[in-house]
Amino acid sequence: MLTPEQVMASNKAAVETLFGLTTKAFEGIEKLVELNVTASRAALEEVATHTKSVLSVKDAQELLALQAGLLQPLAEKTAAYSRHLYDIATGTTGEFSKAFEGQAAEAQSKFMGAVDSATKNAPAGSEAAVAVMKGAVSAANNAFESVQKAVKQATEAAEANFNAVAANAVNAAKTTTAKKR
């Protein structure tokens, strides 16, 4: 049976976790806004510079060379922007995952404590039922840990794939630029 103090402590911990996660979410949004403002400012400056360059072109060949020279930096900047965006998303998601894992571990510990308490107070002759219940709890815990490991592996694989795609895009732009020159 839970005491009022335990219920209050549980509610207080839940509220603290909620506010902590809300703060982390806003930090992620702030980083995203900062990234977008910086990228927009840089893009505006580049458009102004490019426009001036286009207006000073004297022939079609010079225009084609100018356009070809823009492809590689654009791919690199797009890859860098995507990388920053990915880092913000994974950092924020990581904070949520840590909080979830902490809460899950605490809940699991409390549940195991309740199971242990219930088994100590179980009536005589219920050993088989208690063993079945403990086995089910153990199996559920193992399944939860397996899911956590699978999610971490999938996240690592997604990050590796993202890095490979970004590198390939930049290399393709370099190759295309080199061919056009």
C-alpha cells in the first residue's frame, strides 16, 4: 500500500521530469531557430554576392563557369546544414531517451520491489504461482532491454547511413563541378 508521502514524492518526480523535458524541448527549438536564422543570413549574403557576379558576367562561357562553381559549395552547405539539423534532433531525442530510461528503470525497480513484497506475503502453497509471476516479470524485463538495444543499434545505423549519404552528395557535387570545368 502506498503512503501519501510516496504518492506525493512520485507526483513531484513526475512534474520535475515533465519540466526538465519541456526545458530540453525548448532548448532544441532554440538551437533549430538559431541554425535557421544563421543559414538564412548566409544564404541571403550568398544570393547578393552571386547576383553581383552574374551581373558582371561578360559572356555565356563565364556564366556557365560561375554556375558550375556554385554547385559544390551548395552541396557542402546543404550537407553541413543537414548535419547540424540531425545533431540537434539526435541531441534532443537523446535527452528524452535518457529521461525515459531513467523513469523506466525506476518504475521497474519499484515494480520488482512490489513483486518481492507480494511474494513474501504470499500464502503457503503459492510458490508455483510466485515462480511463474517472477519468470514473467524477468522475461518482460529482458524483452524491454532487447528493444532498447535494438533501438540504439538502429539509431547508430541510421547515423552511419546519414553520414555516408551526406559524404556521397558532396563527392558527387565535386565530381560534377570538376567535369563541367
